[in-house]
Amino acid sequence: MAAKPPPSVTSFGLNMVGVAAAMVALYAFHEGHMSGPGAVIAVCAAGVVPIVLLDLLVLRVHRRATTGLDWDRVAKPDLARVGTKLLGLAITIGPIALAYWVMPEYGEWYLTFWSVLRRFGLALAVFAILYVWVVDGQMREPRDVYWQLGRVVLGHPSDARKADVANHYRGWLIKAFYLPLFIVFTHNQLNGILTYDFGGIRATNLRLFHFLTDLVYALDVLYATVGYILSSRLIDTHLRTAEPTMFGWVVALECYMPFWGKLFSPLYLHYDGIGFETWLASVPTMRWVWAGVILAFEIIYLLATFAFGVRFSNLTNRGILTNGPYRYTKHPAYIAKNMSWWMITLPFVPSHGWVEALKWTLGLAGVSTVYFLRAKTEERHLSRDPAYVEYALWMKEHGWLRFLDRVRGVRAVMYKAPKVEAP
């Protein structure tokens, strides 16, 4: 087996150029006392534009066969076909818009999301038309799922392939659920960094630790959000496949609002603990060491997000990652995040008695189990892609946690799922 992992869909080094630009923008806006939606958008642009440009100029992602585009031929967009595709786009977005309007969940808390739509809605509509026109002229197989849906509306249901349509709507449902959520998270958390007051930071408190934790999660949701936005064949970030099983959806969605905050956390997987800050309050040096280890896990989690570049998306395959933290384990983000939670809360310390400690420990163990199940369902889904099969088999020989596969008796045959063609 080769000493190096299979090629990755992204370049970790090029992604870090964008991250550095985002950090510079955050510092400049903070020092200039600039905050609010405009500043947040500017920080996002600073962190994303360099990655997109480097992907195009260095990696030449637009030339990859996986885009389904042929830039060597003369563009031949078909007006009737483009119109049919736009009709397909309309019947894709229409039900989602209706659901946003009807469901009480998408009310006051999502005002930032609605503000973004009002601000950029017209520009997005114009861009969608131009995008469909350009892509249609370069596609090797232009009768894509949007065309198929448009043909259904025009009275030709036999032109639609059920598997393509099902995968298409699953992908859009994923985007519809996560994008509003992450837009709000990004605004709130980046704006918190831009307005942060460093005046109260002392060696005797952990304000610096809390700021760095906030920074980690602010940068995390930045790249998660742009990942959902920048799904495009032009830069090879389009959806290949979406999670096809209900179980895969359940274990992923329960980790996010509103399911986590209103249902699973308070009613089923509740946990608490003394917290490391209180537990080590009398030993400040040890408390800082402990905080440093937690921060190290959080940084690993963040580096796993950076590895995606502008391709982050839950429950989907938008290209296989094999670099950054994914060079060492298949699930660096899940491992690091869960380790940090155990170290932060310390549910097993009997601060309120052994019975309560056992309940809290089982609660957090339940959360970790959910992430284990997320990892397994993701592996099953991605194993439909031969590139992931190659990566998974390489990791069985070279991954840092390869001994776990041997303990569980996992066989190579589990990665022999049939290939599913990208829509």
C-alpha cells in the first residue's frame, strides 16, 4: 500500500491562505471598531475569495472531469433547455420557500437569514440565470436533474430519472435546513469576535481561553456557511450524492437546533458536570494546562473544517478529503470535539453525588455514541464513491486509529458498495 494517502479534492495549504486572510480581516475590523452584517460579510469574503481563486489558478478545479464540464469545446447553451432548467430550479426552491413561510421555527431567531435574503435576493436570482446559461453550454450531458424536473412540469415525466430527482431533493433539503442556521451562527459568532473587549483578560482568569474557543467556533461556522453557499460545478464543489438513509439523517439532525436544544438535550441526552474551571480553581497552573489541552482538541476540530476549504456540507459527498487532519484519521472533527466536551464538563466527577455523576456520564456517553453513529453512516454513504474506498483502505493500513478496525474485525469488503454516478 502506498506511503502517501490518495489525492485529496482540496489543498490544505491553499485553504490556509484563505484562513490567514480571514484572520487579518478580523484583526483589522476589530481594531477599526467595525462590526455588524457588513463587516461579517467582508470577513467571509476575505476568507473565501483567496481559496476559490487558488483552486481555479493552481488546482484548476474547473478542468476536473468530476465537474461534468468541457471547456475545450465552443459553448452551446440552448435557450429552450435553459428555460426548462430554470423551471426545474423554481419547483425546487418554491416548496422550500413555502415551508420557511409556514413553519413557526423560521421566525424571529432567523431574522439575520431573512435580512441576507432581502439584501442579496435579486442578485442571487440574476446570478442563477447566468449560471444556468453558462453551465448548460459547457456540460457534457446537459440534461441534468433541473432539466428533468422542468420536463416533468411540462408534461414529460418519463424524462426524469427517479434516482437523480431523489438525490437532488435530498441535497436541497440539507441546504435548506443547515444554511439558515449557519448564517445566523456566523453573524452572531463573528460579530462577537469583532466586538470583543480584551480589557478583562488576566492570567488569573480564563477569558483568553474563552475568547480563543469563541474564535475557533466562529471560524468553523464561517467555512461551514460558505460551504453550503458555494455549491457549484464551476469550481467542482457541487453535490455528488446526499445521504440516502433516514437513520443517517436522524443522527445528524439531532445534533443541531431545534432538535438538540428543544428535544434531545433537555429530554433524552442531558448531561452536566462540575466543569474543569471549578474543579481546578485551587490549582491555577493545572487549570491553564487543562485549558490548553482542550484548546488543542478544538484546534484539531477547526483544522478539520479548514480541510474542506469551500466544500463543507453535512450529509453529502462533495469530494473526498485525504489531507490535513484527515491524513491521520477518518473522523478528526468528531473525535476532537467529543474529547473537548468530556474535558470541559467532567460529568464523571461526583460533585453532586455518584448517582448524579453516573446519570451525567451516561448522558454525555449517549452524545458520543450519536457521533460514532454519524461517523459510521457517513462511511457507509461515502463508500459508494471509489475514491473513498481507496482512502478508507489506505487508512486501514496507515491511520493513527487503525487498531480500532482490527479490534472490531472490520473487513475491507465493507468498502465494496456499488458506485453511484454523480447527477
